[in-house]
Amino acid sequence: MTDAALAKEKSLAVLTKLVFGSGDWSIATFGTLRQLFYAIFLTDVVGLDPRLASVAALLGIVWDAVNDPLVGTLSDRVHTRWGRRRPFLFWFAIPFGMAFMLLWWAPPFENQWLLTATVMLVYMVSDTLQTMVSVPLYALTPEITGDYDERTSLTGYRMFFNLVASLVAAVAAPAVVDAALANGATQQQGYFIVSAIFGGLAVLPLLLIFFVVREKPRPPEETDREHVPFLVILRTAWTNIPFRFATALYMLNWITFDLIGLVLPFFVAYWVASGDLLMRALGLPLESTVFAFLLVTSVIVLPFWVWLAKRLSKNIAYIIGMVFWVVVQLLIFTIQPGQVTYILVLSVAAGISVATAHVLPDSIFPDVIEWAELRTGRRQEGIYYGVKNFIRKLTGALAIFIALQVLGWVGYQAPPEGATFFVQSPETLTAMRILIGPFGALLLLSAIVIAWFYPLTRERHERIRRLLARRQKKAEGKQR
């Protein structure tokens, strides 16, 4: 690739960005519902002991240690006339949509161990179907554009759809469940209606990407190259220093977000609302209002963080956003029961940094692939995005495990079926406050340290791309 070609590649069509970004609607609605409401669904609807529920989710993630990198490697090796990644979206879009409903099924068993085994199996199946679309989808990012700043822009479009999807799911789910209860349905039926709605809507963007977005053709010498053993690929990925930093940053970033999001419904219902499970604010369930304030703010400020990353750098902009979020999390610990206005104000403040947490770690990740290509001569987006997807889901499982283990040991009690008011013990309430406040702030501080030492700056990345362009030009000259 010549310098002129590099310059030309800097501009992607807006339609391409919009269509590709819409894929995050599918992944984000699945993830948001699981991240925010799955723990309370397992305890209050399925009836699982919190400690067993956490074990079921954590054991389910063990399968991820196999399926994410394997799907990534498979998408690296599959070659069709439609490309390497897009066929997965066509083949698995509908099964992925059906996985929504499977995940929110409450097994009709009373035995706790049988419930645990069933939940674990359902989690594994739904997670596998999510992997079959998410890994190839995200592995398209470095193939659509190689430019440092254009990748931030492309990720910004993705995160716009991600945040809008998270907003709609977070606000709509409690409202739909409440409406179902008001019309004589059960909580299980309410959650099932939510899953059917969002499962159906998840299919459409994936199919749209298949028909609209195009992958860059790979050179014949690359597609015909002998495949490298899977374990060798993993070892090579681990020797990629920027990849290590990006992985650690990504993990700390998302385990914080997942943990805070998971504990927030418990915190709002039992601490802020003092056990009033039907408390409303601005005409919506209180948790829906809190999520609405947070996520609407995130959508509004998203372009600012994209702009700031271009003005400074990705890691410096991320550090600024996370320092602000640390302050917000410490303030959340000071909220007292009944302070609805205060939590809504802090939700707006948190939303400013949540936008940072969404866009910048994802825009950093594609840059490590060129580093690996320069060292090994191979582009293996699939394996890198398989590892990334595994980490993303691992953070969710770890958040569920940590939160539910803590709540289980401090005596959390699920409210009786049909209860509208329920008070938790002082120990349980204190644990909720610590998890969502100081503990979350500590995780964010760790992410800030990693971001400070991240080695792949804009200048280094551009130098790597110039070296790769010269190598390709030289190889093309030899072929002639």
C-alpha cells in the first residue's frame, strides 16, 4: 500500500459507518439485558441462591475459553466469495436472535442444583451463538480501515448504536416487565416478552451488514499461506506487548462497567428506594430513569470523546474520562435513601465518562493487529478478536460472580413472589454501596495506570503502517 493509498483510505463512506455501527445494536441489547438484569432475574425469578447463580455463570464462561478463540481462528481460515467474516453474520443471525429467548427462560425445577446445571447449560448455548456473530463482526473493524483516527471514528459510530441500544434496553425492560405485572402476567412472562422483542430486532442489523458492507480482498499469498497451529497463534498474541496492555485495559474497563451496572438495580431498589420495588421517577420505574439519564448523556457526549482522542491521543483522552468517573463513583457512595434527585444528577455525571469507557478501549484494540503483522507477517484479526470477545464476556461473568457471591454471603434475600416492598439487612445494603462505590473506583484507578503506560501512540502506529506499506510494495514488485 503506497502513501497515497494510505491517505485515500482515511475517509470511509458515512453509509458504511452507519451500517457497520448498527451491528452493535444486536450485540449491545443482548449484553445490556444480561449485564443489568440477569443477576436479579436469576435470584428473584428463577429462585437461585445468589452464590449458586454466580457459580453457574462463571462455569458457563469456561466454555468461552474454547469457543471464542476457536471461532476467531475459524473466521481467519474460512474463505468464501463473500469474504471471511460476513458469512457468519448470515448463517447465525437468526439463531443468535433465538438465543435471547433461551437465556430468559426460568426452568420449572425446585431443586437448586438442577436449576444451577440448567442455567449453566443455557448460558453456554446462548453464549456460543453470540460468539458466532460477535467475533466475526468485530474482526471486520481493522479490515474496513487501517487508519488510526478513522478507526476511532468507526468505533464512535458503533458506540453510538451501542449506547442507544443500551439505553432502549435498560429503560424498556423494567417498563415492559412492570406492564406485564399490571396486566396479570408473571415476571417470567414479562422477561420473556422483552427477550422476544429484542431478539427479533437483533437479527436485522446483522443481515444488513452482510448485504451492504464489503471486506477488503486479501492477497493470494496470504489466503494460500499455510495455517499456523492454534497454540502457536496464542503464544504469538501474548508476545504482542501492546496487545497485553490493551487486553488489561479492556478487562479492567469492562469489569468495572459490568459490576456497577449489575449492582445498580439492587442499589436503586433496596437502598435509594428503601425497598419500595415499584418506586417511580418522571413516570418510569426508578431504575429505568437512572439508566435513561446515564445513557442519554453518554450518547450526547460521545462525539466529544472522539474529538478529544484525535486532538490528544486515545489513551490520554481515556485517562481524563476515567479520572472524572472515579470521582463520580466515590460520590455515589454518599447517596442516602430517598435522594432520588441526587442519584439522577450523578447518573448524568457518570454518563459523561461511560461514553469514554465505551469508545476508546474498543478503538485502541484494532491498532495492536498491525504491530503483530509487522513482527509475524500475518494478519489474524479473528484470533485477536476472539480473545477480545472472550475477555468481554469473562468480565461479565466475573462481575456476576463477585457481586452475587458477596450478596449471598452477607445474607441477600429474594422478595416473595408478588411483593412490592421488601427490606434487606444492613449488612447487605452496606455491601451494595461498597461494590458500586469504592470498589468500582479502585478498578477504574487500575485501568488508568494501564492506560498511562500504553506504548502504541499515534506516531508509532503510523510508522508501523508505513513499514507495512513498504513491505507490501516490495512484495508486489517481486511478483512482477
